[in-house]
Amino acid sequence: MRAMWWLKSGFLVWSENPFFTQELTMADVAFVVTTIAVFALVAFIAKGVAKL
């Protein structure tokens, strides 16, 4: 299997495993989803506090 170089977040990542890049992509998706969920939760709490 041919080695692959990927530019990811400013760092070169070397991998013989093609699934490694999929793992990085899934980690990125999980980070984005988690960040959106946290901001939604903070907005929900702020809305509740504002009603007090």
C-alpha cells in the first residue's frame, strides 16, 4: 500500500492506513457537532436566566 501525506490543521500527517484519514474527518465532525451543541446549550441557559 502506498504511503499518503495529508495536510491537516497545519501539520503533515503520514499514514499507511487509509482509514486514518477517515478517523481524522470523523474527529473533525465530532468536534464541530460538540461545539455547536455547547453553544446551543449556553444560549438556552442564557435565555432562561434572562427571563428571571
